[in-house]
Amino acid sequence: MARYTDSVCKLCRREGQKLFLKGQRCYTDKCAITRRAYAPGQHGQGRKKTSEYGLQLRAKQMTRRYYGVLESQFRGYYELATHKEGKTGDELLAILESRLDNVVYRLGFATSRPEARQLVVHGHFTVNGKRVDIPSYLTKVGEVVSIQDKSRSSEKFKAVLEATSAHPVAKWLDLNRDTLEGKIIALPTRDEIDLAVDETLIVELYSK
Ligand code: SF4
């Protein structure tokens, strides 16, 4: 599958906000958004004129990049959201949050979503006791995500858990730090998702 391979910090600078794609570096003064808070490229500091379509496109691109999802898959999540009862934008974000790689990140089992994705692919996690190595797996309320027994004592996870120990765990997840298990107690409401985006712009874009 095609993946973005250029500097991920450029994506944050393009969107004008932190997307937290580089783990601990994102929380330090070395963060590119802190040091160069303008868009990359020759015209990055130039005048910004943004059409309605431009705003909608940026909202969609930022959200897609925040969760590390390719266009076709993102469109699929939108279609899924339109069949839910709630507001389509809210449902779309809730679906994205329920992805296994995001849940792993939100539980502090990885320092970033890209790292969570890689750890999931490498088979370090179980859902309700069964190994799941698909980052896009959509978790459900009541399911329990856990680090595989044999992975828990690895130096990698010791470093990750230490690095994320001060990070707040999302309210819709219940983390047991002793057993290293996280339960999905509800899907997040919009105000529990810390992404600064107007999701109605994404709905407008796809509704055309
Ligand atoms: Fe984005 Fe993290 Fe790079 Fe900062 S350090 S620009 S938040 S990826």
C-alpha cells in the first residue's frame, strides 16, 4: 500500500497544528511547529487566500493525516458514518478514534499513531485475548485491548510505557496500569476528541 515517506513534520506545518506524528519529540522545543510555525515550501510564509473548497479540503486532509489514513479508506469511513444515527461529522471522528492503532496510542501503549500502527502490525496486541495485527480494526464498546504477554517485558515497551506515563488517557477508555489492559467503555463524544478541526467542513466536501 502506498504510504507517505517525506518528513512528517511538514504535514503538521502544512496543517498549521501539531498532528503528533513523532512521539516524544512532539512534546519538546524541537517540534517543527514550535520552531517554524508556517507552511513548508517557497510560498509557505506568503499571503493565504482560502476558498470555501480550500477550507473543506484542508479540514479533510488534516483529519486524514492526524489518523494516518489513506484517501480511499477515509472515504469509506465517511460512508459508514452517513449510515449512523448521530451527526455524520461526529460519527466519522468516533469511527476514526475506534481504530485499533488509535486506541493503542490513546492508552499510552505507543508514543505516536505511526508507532502504534507499526506495533500493531508486528502483532504485539490482543483484543479480548486474541491477537489482532490489523491497525484499521474497529474496536467496539466492551472490548479489551492488551499488550501480548511476551511483549510486556521487552525493552521497547518499557521505554514506551515510561515515555507515556504522564500522558492523560482518554476518558472513554479505562486503563489498568497493573495488567496493561484497556477497556473501551464508550465511543468518544465530539468534546472528548482533541482534534481542532471543523468536521462539518469534511461533510460538506463529501456531500457535493
Ligand atoms: Fe508534528 Fe511532532 Fe513534528 Fe511537531 S515534532 S511538527 S507535532 S510530527
